[in-house]
Amino acid sequence: SESRFLHLFKEIVGITAIAYKNKLAVMQASQLLQSEDRNIEEISVECGFSSSVYFRRVFKEYTGMNPKEYRKQINRYLI
């Protein structure tokens, strides 16, 4: 069943399936923020977030900064 799968997933991986999905999505978003000129809303949709507000909150939870700050920080080091 779905609930059994989710329980086993957390037991084996150490985090919930949603946290794992969010972690992968933030990793993808961080790459896109480094290499793309697309706006944050487009990136949030491409990475599977239902809203840019939720994306910003999750991104900050994982990186310690919002996507705009992250992009600014990365671009400072790339120049």
C-alpha cells in the first residue's frame, strides 16, 4: 500500500518522500539559477512546485537563502 511504501521509504532513506522530492527539486533549481536567465517563477514550475511562494519557502529551508539571494551570491562568484 502507499502508506507502507512511505513508511519503508523513510525508514530506508532517512527522510520522508516529500522531503526527498523537495531536496532533488532544490538541487535542480540551484543548477538552473546558476546557468539560466529564466525568472524564478518559471524555474519553480519546471522543478515541480505548485507555487512560487512554496518554492521560495522550500528553497530557503534547504539553502538558507531565497532563490533571488542565491542567484545573486552565485553570480558574484562566477564573474
